[in-house]
Amino acid sequence: MVIAVAIAACGGRAVTDHAAMPPATPPATPSATPIERAHAYERGTGVPRDYRAAAELYRAACDNGRGDVAACGALLRASFRSRGTEFDKVALQGFASKICVDRRDAFCCVAASLLSESERDIPEPVMTVIKSVLEDLPECDAAHLSVCEARMLASVLDFSDSSAGQARRKAFHRQLCTLGFVEGCQAITEDADARRRLAAACDAHDADACAASPDRKPISPRELCAANDYEACGALGCRGEAQAADLAAGHGIDLHNDCARLIREHEPRVSP
């Protein structure tokens, strides 16, 4: 089944993050892999939290699709959240399409489709690959985390309100949570194991887990802004903090039209 809708977002900006909760990350030492170093910067493990440094590591490791495909997906997810890099819908659609075609990566193929306004905007050769990849997806499991991310991204199209639909989504969320995805645990916080996993991930300095955990405090928006989370800067800028507003605006955040969404989404992190 091919997905042919725009990303569910206000102002064309994606609202879903798809980063899994990895195990404890080693310090960002030269002996660590680029992905391990990027994770360390994202969580401030052994180094100051710095999403821009993480994004640059992902960008270099991806090497425009010639390198580590997991790094390409991580860079795409960072861009969705404006963490260390800007959200440019047109550029990201081209980037995701290239990785989809060159590497047949499930997550990038779904992202390429969702970033397009309609199927008509996707070149036929790209659409052919998207269809082929999505029609032949393996099961979501620990060996196919990109498939899990692809299915999770595609789940924005599951509008079924039936009991069967609700049960299907809950089972999928539990599977995602078990595999280490914040979004899966966040959707079932009534589950004790999900809450435990979120708390543990927050204790490992995962900002999204802290925001989602009912048992932990979210990370300060000022700390996130200082770490180059430009949407967090935007939320602070909408509250009247001029320096944060300048930083957000300088990285593509639309403070004139997007403040309602930014404040709503970051309200738990923003102090009155």
C-alpha cells in the first residue's frame, strides 16, 4: 500500500519524531563510532548536549546516501524536529527520495511519500521504488528497525476507530515500546513496563523520554535551546525571549505563524 498524503503537521512541519531509545551511549571519544558519538551528543553523555554536533556527525556518516543508511535516517529525523538542522520540506523530500531509491530504505521511502503533497509530485521512477519497497516490507522486529520506523510513520494514516483498530494500534505500540521506541511507550503509559522504560530512558538523558514519562521531569526548554533544539528556542521566543527567538528564526522557525503550535507542543517544557 502506497502512502500519498502530506506529513501530518502544522505549517508543513512534521510533528512526529522517530528516534528509538538506544542503550546507554558511550562518551563521544574518537574510538566511538559516528553513530555512538552522535547519540552521546544528543543525550549529553560525556559531552555537553549538542544536537547540531549530532546532526553534523549523522550528515558526515550518511555521506549523501553513500555511507551509513541508518545515519541518513537519523539526519532526516533530526530535521523533522529542527534539532541541530533546519526543516526544509522540499530539500528533505529530495533527500529522502534519493536514499529510498539508492538504498531502498523503508523509513526514507515512507518519508519521501509523506513529504510530497501528492503522488503526482513524485517522479515516476521514485514512485516505482516506493511502491516496490512498501509492498515487500518485512516484519517489524529487532533486525528491521527501519521497517518499524516506516510502519510507525505510516501509522498516521490509520484512522480506524473500531475496537479492532484500537487493539491493533495498542499491540503495535507495545511492540515498539519493547523494541525501545519512545513513541510506542508514550502511547501506553498506563502500562507499568512502558512507564519503567520511559523513566530509564530519561535517566539516560533522552529528552523525548523525559517529556513523555509521567514519572520524570521534562528537560528545561532553555537547556534544549542551548543544545540547538530550534523548536524549543521557538517556543521560548514565542514567550518573549528575544535571543531564543533570533536563534529559532535564523534556523527556519516561523515565529509569525507557528507560535500556537510551538507553545502547545512545548507547553510542558515551558515555565510561565
